[in-house]
Amino acid sequence: MKKKSEFSSKKITKLKQKESTQTSEVKENNTFFGNQEIKQHLQSFYDTEAQKYAETRKKFWHEEKIILETITPLFSSHHFDEINESTEFIKNKSQIDFSDKYWNDRVYEQDNQKKFIKKIRILEFWCGSGRFATLLNQNFPNEFDYVGIDLSGNLLSYASKDNPNLTFFQWDITKLVKNFEQESFDLIVWTSSFQHIPTTKERSFLMKNFYRLLDYDWILLMTNWSLSKWFTQKHWKSVLKSRILSRFHFDNNKSRDLIVPWTDAEWKVFERFYHFFSLKELENLAKFSWLNSKIITFIDQDGNFINDEKLSRSSFFVATKNPIIN
């Protein structure tokens, strides 16, 4: 049986308590925390559709191959270190109690030498039913510490069921993110979810905090749906409405903001917000957040890189935190 991730649940509880205290001191407003009505619609939609959503997320995932190719080198080249008297680790730690729970699953013997595993610290925002978490467990068991956060409690119940060794919390990440310690993660992930952040100001706020949370030379990985021919044809009414409204606002960027309605079995209508990032917009978000863009492209339905947004299914974005931005 897999052991529960050592990422401190007490730490998350303290973060929530700190956030609650700050919220009582500072009035919330839609321009900073994002449009709360939009988030409530998203939460209600995914709570209602959680079972169906979780089932569909177990089918073919066109982004899986490229995500694995991107993160595998992180595990294969960064997290193994020999333990001996000459290492800086030992020099900085006069005594190490290897019976401590921190070292569970981290110490092993190889060639008569004791080695330790520096587990990769992963934070996933809006993790849904745990598709990426499952991918990690299947490919890198016991090699990472993970925390997943989502708005939908029902989706998280499926994530926890499939990944009982990992840590999941229901929370609005925008209200929580500033309370994480600086450089406390090696990998930050959003898969098809940053697109639901409803305002430019909130997206910029989050990106700047991603820079703060990442350790140096580690990465932010993000995928989002693209405004493809497939999506435009499927939701042409929403696309047309968005383009008309953008003309009234005299803002072409608004044409990439869409509200896609969905009606449940009881005829209740949920409105799902999507923002469709252009590659230039992603590049600028990284630049203004002091992140160094590494990969900015589109992915087609077969999981291959492609330049044409119309023929794609999603955008693929990777950035790193470096001391000097190229």
C-alpha cells in the first residue's frame, strides 16, 4: 500500500487559516479575486458532472505524451544524490536521523553506498478528478510530494479515491496562493484549467506568484484549450456572441473570452467561462512575471506539436524560473 504523501496537511491547514484571517481584514472584490459568480458556476457545473467528467478523463489524453516527455528528465536527472561525508548536504547537517519519517522511502542502498531521494515537490492547481496525479503515480511512484487543489469537492473525491497516497484540498487557489512559502515547489502544473481564470488581473497575479513559489531552474507547465476549428464549430453560438460583445467593448482580447452554457437533466443552466490564450499572450504573461519561456506552441488531437491554432486542440506552455532571463 502506498504511503500518504509527506506534503504537510498541517501546513495547508495553516495556510487556510491565514487566508481566512486576511480575508476578514481585506474586502474581496471581483477585480482582484476574479468574478466569483463565474467561479461559482464552474464549481456547480463540475460538482454536478463529476462522475461523467471523471470517466471521460480516463480515456485517451492527447497531451499525455508531451507532458511525460517534458517532466521525465526532471525525475531522471535531478533527484538522486549520494550520501557521503564529502557532500554539502552532510556538511550542512551535523546529524541526520534516518529513522525520522521524513526519510521514509527516501533512503536506499546501492553499491554499498547510502543514497537519498530528493522528492520533487509538485503543486497542481485545479487538479480535477486527478488525471495528472494518476499519471505521476503510474510513472514516478514514491519520487514526488504532491498537493492538488480544486474548486470542486466532488471531483476531488474521485482524485482521492484513485490516488489515496496524495494530498488534495478544495479551495480557491487565488485566495490561497500568496500564503505558500517562497520557492516551496519544483513543478507547478495547470492542465486545461488556467483557461477558467476569469480576469486579466487575476491571471497576472497568479503568474507572479508562480515565479515566487518555484525554486530556481524548475518549471511551470500549462495546457489550455485552443480556439480551434473544432471548438469554434462545436460552440459557434458562444464564439459569435463573444466576437460581437468584443466590438462593443472595443477590445479584441475579449473575443477570446467565451461563456459556454450547459444544461443539466433538470434544465438548470451552468455557464462555463473559457479564456483562449494566444501564444503571444502566454509569452507576455511569462515575461511580465519574470519567467523564462521555454516552450510555447500548440498540440493537435494526436498529441503532436503544431503551429496552426485552427488545427490544434490545446496550447502547450513551459516556463522556468532562472536567475537571469535570456
